[in-house]
Amino acid sequence: MSKKSTNAKIDFIVEMIGNIEFITQRHGGVSQALGDIEGQMSILMGISQIGETIKKLDTELIAQYNLKHDQNGAYLTRNYIVHDYEGVDLGYIENIVRDYLPQLKEKLVKVQNDTNQTPRS
């Protein structure tokens, strides 16, 4: 995978996290955003996109930045959202938005900084 392609994927994931942060702020919090159908659908789509994209990152980069757990968890969450036809546990999604996404963003901003990209924090 080319460095440009890898950088574009990292940029996209950081952008998706930023979009989710914007959505939650606009709704006055995570719970409120997930309680609104448009906010909920947007957040679920963003998390799905993160999971799909992180799965495509270069294995060397994943190993170098200790992102294997993040990659697996994000992809499994993507599958859960996309394939759970009976409904997604929004409490689980709320925890991801509150606790996990800020940590993932921090890690990816470090990757951006190390690869001479402009961080979007």
C-alpha cells in the first residue's frame, strides 16, 4: 500500500471521528445524539466507515503503532452495526463514542505527526 493511500485512510478515519464529535456536540451530548434518529444513523455510519477503513491499513503500520487491537475491535464493531438486524445496543455505541474514539483519534494524530501529515485534531 502506498504511503499516500495509507495517509488518505488515516485522514479519513480522523475526519470521521471529527464528524462524530461534531454531531454529538451539535446535539448537546452523546446520549442526545443517539436519541435522535438522524444523529444515531450518522454516528452508526461513521463508526461503520471507521471500522471498514481501519481494516484496510497496512499491516506494518498497524504493528508499528500497536493498533492491532484497535483494528480488530473497530472492524468487529462495524460488522455488529452492519449485520445486527434486530437492533444495535446504543449503550455499547455510547461507550465507544465517549471512551474509545478519543483514544483512537489521539493514536492516529500521532501517526499523522510521525508521517509528516498535518494533524486535524
